[in-house]
Amino acid sequence: MSAPDPVPARTRAFWADTRFILGIVLIVASIAGVWFVVAAARQTVPVFAAARTIVPGEEVQAGALQVVEVALGQVGDDVYAAPGLLEPGAVAVRTIAEGELVPLSAVGEASVSDLTSVVLRSATDVPAAVGAGTAVELWAAPALEHGAFDEPRILVPDATVATVTRDDSVMGADRPALELIIPRADVAATLSAIAGGAALSVVPAVGGGR
């Protein structure tokens, strides 16, 4: 009598394999992650950008701003000034270049600003590149007798140009006039130098820009 044929082992279905299931989960997770990144990149929010250069101490008004749609990605919505987030009467605490998105950290209350402006004429011409937002130094050479001047020295080391008016006439007799934003602590010395007839010169600061 012959022995009965052995019963063949049942083969486990491939879809029940743990590794197969884990692979499917990883593929789905990868697709979902890519979709999330793409969707986040396409999402834009309205924020303010400077329509022109805004100098420190200047009130940030609507005429100096434009609304742009930007994709902030991982950056929070409360990092940049936007409609509804900018307090009325806020002033710039640093130079905001034309076209730059306006960070909330670059604006503050006018009551805490320690800056003010003075208007003066430079004894020397200023480079053509100097304009609104340029960081400059103000030098002063005290007046002596008989039209002579003492050795010049730095009067204000950290001023910012608000406006520059140059005489482009043929004669060119007038010296360039500048409105400078300076710390209030330097106002007394600056006005004293102007009243005393000192020769004032505006010089671009090292590395200074707009």
C-alpha cells in the first residue's frame, strides 16, 4: 500500500506580506508630503512692500506702501506688515529699501523714536550715489578767524539721508542741501556747528547703502 501524497503548503498571498503593506504606506505618505509642499508654496498672502525708500523716523504712510501677494512658505503671517497689522502712526526704525517687504520689526511707535531731522548744506559736493536711505557721516570743521577752519572731525557718525537737493545750474554756486535723519542726542551739537559757521561735510559711511 503506497503512502498518501503530501499536502502542499499553502502559499501566503503577496498582498498580506507586511513589507508590501509598509511599502504602500510609504508611497502614499511620500505623495501626500509632496502635495502638501506644493500646495503650501502656491498659497499667497497680501503684505506691504515699500513703494519707495522709507528712511528711519519717517511715518509709514499709505502712499509709501504697495500691497503685493507673496508665498511666505514656512515664514509666519505675522512677520511682515500687512493690511490690518500696521498700527496707524507707525514710523520706520531703519531704512526700508524700495521694493523691500516691510518687516514688522522695521516699524515702531513714533513715541519711542529717538530720531529727528535737520537740514544743512554740505561744504563739499556729495557723490551722485548718495540719496534717500544712504547711511552717511556728518563731519564738521569749526570756523576760525579770517575765514580759516580747524581740523574736521566726525560730528554725527550714524546719520541717514532723507533728501538731497543739488544745484544743476551752469554756475553751480550753491552747495548741495541735505535733510539728514540724526539721533536726537546729536541735535544740539549739530545746530551749534551750523550757528557757529562750521564747514559741514556729508560723507558716505563705510559699507553704507540704501
